[in-house]
Amino acid sequence: MTDLLDAPTTTSAPVEHRLQLEWTITHDVSPAVWIGRYEGLFVGMVEERVPEGFTATTRLGRGLGNFETLEDAQEAFYRR
């Protein structure tokens, strides 16, 4: 089972739009945590790790790595 979302593909032109995850920050914990959902289903989270940066974890607990920026951590949920 894969935890990553594939970008939609077509054969006629390069893909410029991909499926968008919705990110919600929770202020109930510190440091901050962003919850990622796709069509209402939990897909994973990004945790802020001061001063290291951000870490991304899938819904099944698979670590996607540590990242310098929030955007890079969120981007890790898409297959390249």
C-alpha cells in the first residue's frame, strides 16, 4: 500500500496541476503541527522541530524525512 498521492497525468500535455492536500494547523500542541487531509481523509502530518525545521509523517507512521521549510515538508507527500 502506498502512502503518497500521484499527480494526475495526461498523455497530451505536461501536468501542471496536482491533487491538493488540505493543511490545517493545530494550536493545541506546541510546537505546531499541521494535519494533512485529502477529500476529508487523514493522510499525514507535518511537525515543526525547533530549531531543526520540519518533519513529515504519513498516516501509517512512515517518516518522509526532515525539511528546512514547511512547504518542502508538505511537498514530500507527493510522488515526484
